[in-house]
Amino acid sequence: MSSQLPLPDGQSAGASSPLPPPSPPPADRDGAGAAGGSAVVALVVVLVAAFMELLDATIVSVAAPAIARDLGASEAAVQWMVAGYTLALGAGLITGGRLGDQFGRRRAFLLGLAAFVAASAACAFAPNPAALITTRVAQGLAGGLMVPQVFGIIRSAFAPAARARAFGAYGAVLGLASVAGPLLGGLLVEANLFGLGWRAIFWVNVPVGVGGLVLGARVLPESSARQRARLDLPGAALAAALAVLVLLPLVQGRDWGWPWWGFAVLAAAVPVAALLWSRERAVAARGGQPLLDPALLRVRAVAAGLAVATLFFGAIGSFFLMLSLYLQWGTGRSAWQTGLVILPYAIGSILTSGVGVRCAARAGRALLVSGALVLAVSQAHLLLVVWDGAAPSYAELAAPLFVGGLGLGLTAPSLVNVVLAGVPERDAGAAGGVLTTVGQLGNALGVAALGAVFFAALETGFDRGAGPLAAYGDALVAVLPWQAACYCAAAALMMLLPRAARPE
């Protein structure tokens, strides 16, 4: 499932201003809105692009066993294929949004889409794991430029009265991508179209993206922010370096044999974090727009929300990769069968996401806590299913996964708006952008940290002579309690959030 944190309606991940009022805000140089037919085509273009990005955040988890088998990838390389994408996406969201504000959202969107298509083709050609990881990072960076422009373009293309329907269509695309990711990934790998195997999951982006570029160049309206802030590129570079210093030893440590210098790399994250904090304070003090305004962390809702996003999406991001490895390499299921097993999770999420959004303005915090605890219960249920070592049936797996999807739908769509209810209006845009970015980085951190637990247990199982079913089952059993603990800790922190979401 995607870990994409939906932003409040009409707001890009890099936005530095509050949500726009129904009429075009004075801070933006927006078009007057495209004609009816052109507006619909513009909506299709940006929704297809958003669908591709969300799809690529999930599709690789199902295809990972086939990729690893074909390229001879190590466990660490498999983790990087997933974490590298979300890390790069998260690192690029805020800067990408501000590039669109400054140089034009249409221009930034088309450039990001073109880069995404090129990176997808490069992924399909990748001859070895290192090349695939590199091109996946390029995909994520391209998505970080493309995705933040979607809301601004929708606002420019549609008159105020029609925007609600357009944003509703975007929400539907989120749900559709969550269903399509595992199913399409499994289908393409299993079908082996033209002998491409797993490479088809990347090739499918090329004709779709090229069509989007041709149509987008014709119909997308241009808009930009009137007040242009200087980009905090040094801050973005420091933040990316900090993330790599944390993730690198967590992912590679086991392959390295946990040497002393691996821990030294991890320790180096401390002075880099201090340098980043000092720089962001200096940028804010001189009236600039830092990547993360330190003053935001003094707002209880923001500080708690960032911790919640890290724990919550860290657990989700790691879960589907490890479940896919267990299902395919442990129980012997095919990629298509794995997609079908994951389908109930997506269905559960879709069923409750609308309820969560509608009720968040009255009982947002209660819904968030309930959703997180339901997810913890689903992990405990799955633990019991896998515990006895036998290959579980479809029904045995579908029940806890469906329950987990119900919990996700109650939580993920409303989290941002509940957090923003405790943020001053003038800071809503900046807080929403940071929260979305941290959700993506938490996803990568979860793949790294919880992946280390999974693969360490897997190695122990094989060392004692266990077969694939027992070894992968033990590895999943080892990591499920940690994921459940993340959800429980997130639920406790959610008690610090406002009682209800910011009104739509």
C-alpha cells in the first residue's frame, strides 16, 4: 500500500502558505481556469501522473523476489530498491514544491514527468542491482518534483465550484493505486510480456508518461507564486546526507558484518543533524523559508504529528516488502497470487477511508487512535496465523489483512488535517509539507530498521537448517511485534493531537 500522506485539499507538499480560499489567492499568479474540455483533460494528465508515482511506490514490493532472483540482488539491495525510492521522493517534495511556486507549476510538472519517464526506462534496462537502485533514486527525485505540482495545477485548471469534484477524483486515484499496485505488479511479472519479466513494471510507465507529456504540453495551465522564496538547497542537501548516514549502516550493516566504522557512520549523523538545525534556525531568523522551520517543532501538534508519521508509515513501508518475500520465497506463491493475498488490505482501506474523512471534523483524534490500534490488532492476528509454521491458506491471510486495511483507511487520509488543526493558519502550508515529507522518510527508515530485524532472523533460521517456509515464517514472526509496537506507540502519541481535524 502506498505510504503517501494526502495533503489538505489544494495544497502542494512544498507549499509555504496556507490553503487557498475558494477564489484565486492574491499570493498566486494563477490562470483563470481552463475551458471545460481542456480542464478535464488537464485533470486526467495530472491524475495519471499521480497514479504512476503511487503505483511505483508499491509495485516493486511484489516484484522484489523476481528482481532479486534475476539480478542476483542481496537482501540489502532489495531494501534499497524500496527505501531508495521513498527516501528520494521524500527528500525532494518540499524543494520540488517551491521550484514549482517559483518557476511555474506546469513547467515543473512536465519536467518532473519527463524525468520520471526517463528514469522508468532506465530502471527497465538496469543490468545489475546497483544500477536499479540508482535509477530508482532518480525516479523518486523526479516524483518529488512532479507530485507537489498536482494541487496547484488542479486549482488553476478548474473554477472554484468544480475544484471539490476534481480533488475528490484525486482521492479516488489514491484508492485505485492502492488496489492496482500489488495486482498489476503480480500480473506483469507473471505474464512475462514479450519476455520482459519484472522489467515490464517499469516499461508500462513509458507510453503512459509520453502520452501525458504530449497532452500536458497542450492543455495544462501555468501558475506560480507571486512571492518567491529562495530555495534552501544547502538545507535540502544536509537533510539528504542525514538520512543516508542513518539508513546506510542500518541497511548494509549485516552485509558488512557490523564493523566499527559502520557505527561511526551512524554516529556522524549527530553532528550533521546539529548543523542542519543550526542552518535552519539561521535561515528562519533572517526571514527566509527554511526546509524545516524550528519554530514549528515548538507546536505540540506538529512535534507529535512528525513522530506519529515516522512510526506509522515506517511500519507500513516495511510490512508489504517483508510480507511479499514471505509469501513468495516462504510459502511458494507466485507474484500474482501474492497480489491477490494483499488485495483485501486495499479493499479494507478503501471502505473506511471515506468514513474517516467525513468524521474527522468531529472525532478526528479518536478515529486516528482507533485506526492505529486496529492495525496493531491485525499484526497480532497475522502473527498467530504464521506462528505455527504451516503454509497459511488464502482465507487465513485475508482476514487479518482486511482488518489492517480498515485501520489504515481510518488513519492515513485524516492524519494531516488533524495535525493542522493545532497549527496556526499562517503555518499550515509549511507544516503540511514537512509532515508529508517525514511520512516518506519514515517509510524508508522502516524498511531499513525493521528490514534489519527481518533479515537477521532469516539468516538465523537458515543457519540452524530450517527450510524456506520455516525460515521466512520465523523472520516475519520476528518483525510483526515490532510493527505492532510502532502502531501502539503512534496511537499513544496521537493522544497529543487536536480532538478534531481542521474543517475542509
